Amino acid sequence: MPELPEVEVIRAGLEPAVTGATVASVVVYDERSLRRHPGPSEDFIDRLTGRRMLAPERRGKFMWIPLDGGAEVLVLHLGMSGQVLLRDRDTDDLRTRIRLELAHPAHGPLRLNFVDQRIFGSMAIDTLVPTSDQPLQLVPASVAHIARDPLDERFDDATFLARLSRKNTTIKRALLDQTLISGVGNIYADESLWAAEIHYDQPTATLGRTRANALLAEVRTVLTKALAEGGTSFDAQYLNVNGQSGYFAHSLNAYGQQGEPCPRCGRPIVREQFMNRGSHFCPRCQRVR
């Protein structure tokens, strides 16, 4: 599933192309990609056609494009395999679920294809509501429960650490809790825990303030590096808006590296079943303490 770096790469790629563009037409090829929209495809098409788009925004793994008028936004969630591809008007993409034809005052006609192989992603029109910590900042109602991500300038370290210390869970489950800290998924949780030398099953109550601070610093470092390298691509399911892959996969130390030597101690990286997915870690460097 695309995580913060991948979604931010897409948001930044969309920004110059959609900001100021008008939606000339909308085609919905698969209504399953409107599962989060509060209405049928005709409602989605009618409310979006003719609207002017503003600069895209993001919180965690959610992205949205404000629409003129200030009250509504187009929310995009990529699910497991969603892609947002910018094309010229003559280019089609296999498995396009929704297509927007755009008219930009500087770039001319553009095509935005929402492509999704597994159809877990979605588009929806939503209304804006105030955030709980900054009432003057607005987010889509469907995103209001999502916490800030650690690269957000308004992310409060002290609040996060206090809430983390009160949770009765294990550390990787906490990192994946999008109401506690957003944008971190399986890949970057494993990478951050490896960097901080913390076992994924370490109880949060036993982590301690110093190690929790060190882990938060590693989360930021990993996310920042992945963002600089365009995200992580293992296959064609994650591409940026130009159809290109990210290359952070070459920098991974733990995730997907089972059987490979740990870059720190040389012992083979292990993969264990975790929440219907896998956790990758070094059994020597990352022990439950």
C-alpha cells in the first residue's frame, strides 16, 4: 500500500498540472472506485464537472484536491494499488477506473487517469471540516480522524510520545495506528524499527522516553530519505504521476530482505507473520527487552 512518501510524491507531481485546471468531463468506468463517495456515479460526475481545482493537499496516506467555492474537495485514496497518472488526451491506461479530462490555462488539455488493479482505492467528493488541534485548518470530513504525520510542521512530538506511552499495545501496532501517527505503513515501520534497533513486538509500555524519541527520529529520517528517492516500488503497482517507479527499494535494510545479511551485524534478516502481513527484522539487533 502506498505510504506517506509515495502519496507525497504523487501530490507534488499533481500540483503544477491540476492547480488552476478546470474539469472538462468525467467518465466513471467502474463504480467500485466510488465506494467512499456519498452518492451514485451521476452525482459524482455532476458535482465535479466544470469545477476549478486548487493546489492538492495531503495528510498521511490521504490526498485531496480542493475545488473552487471552498467547501468541497476531491479526495483520493490509493488503497493497495491505486495510481494517479497524468497523460495527454490521446493516452489510455489499462485498468483505468475513473478518467478526468482537464483544461489548464497554461498547460492546455490534460487527462488524469485513476488506475487501480485491485480496486481498493477510491475517489470521492467530500466537505471540509476544522481540525481538532487547529480549528482554522480544514480537512475533509473523512480524514478528520487521521492524525498528523511526523513530517507535518504542526506535528506535536510531546503529544505523540505521551499518547504512545499510554497505549497498551506493541510498538509496530502503534506505528500503524493512523489515529496516533499517520503515513507509516508496513514498509517504513519495519525500516524505522530496524534503524532504532527495536523489535516489532516490543510493548509500548516498556519502551521508555529515550528509545521512543530515538524511534520517532528514525521514522522521520526513513520517510525523508524515501521521499527524496521517489518512494518504494517493488512492481508496477506504485508509479508516480508520470508512470515512473521510485527507487527507495534499493535502500531497504529490513523490509523484504528476509534471508539477506543484516547490514549492521550480518545475521540473516527474518520475516514473521504479523497482522495478515509480515514483519522483517534482525533477531540479533532487534530483541524484545
